[in-house]
Amino acid sequence: MLNDHEVKRIIEAITDYKELIHQSSTVRDQLDSLQRRWNGLRQERDKLRTGLDTIHTTLSQMRADYQGMVKSMTDLSATEDNVLDNVKFLVDELTSLLKKHQEPQPVSSNGVMAR
């Protein structure tokens, strides 16, 4: 037979064991909750990363398009300036040629050009 002191120790040990089981269950529930939260955060992070990658790709393409358009505008402006210079040169040349080949108009005695 067990004496009272041994019975008390057994009851205390059983009570401590029940408490440990309860705490273990609580800790396990908390751990499960944390794991679900962690997985949710990871999925949210992955969605944000995908969105950020999409934005980065779009911005990179827009930058390349912008640089191409600026280059085209610069090239067009230079071409326009070159064409304008060529037109001015040709007008000057034509004016010079016309002056060289222009026939002198006879002038009448009263100072009016005859036709």
C-alpha cells in the first residue's frame, strides 16, 4: 500500500502532467496559428513581388521607349535644320543664277521701262 505522502506526490505529478499537456496543446495551437500567419505573409509578399516586377518591367520599357523617342526627336530636329539650311542655300543659288541671267529691261526716254 501507498502512504499518504506518496499518494499526494502521485496526484501532484498527474496534475503537473495534465498542466504540461494543456500547455503543450496551447503552444501547439499558437504554433499552428503562427505558421498560418507566416504562410499568409509569404503569399502576400510573393504577390507584392510579382506586382513590383511587373511595374519594374513596365518602367524599364517606358524608359527605353522614352529614350528612343528623344533620340528620334533629336534626329528629326537635326534633319529639319539640315533641310532648312539646304533650302536656304538653294534659294540663294537660284537667286544668284536668276540675277546673272536676267535680261536688262530697256528704259524709255521718260524713265519708264518699255514692254
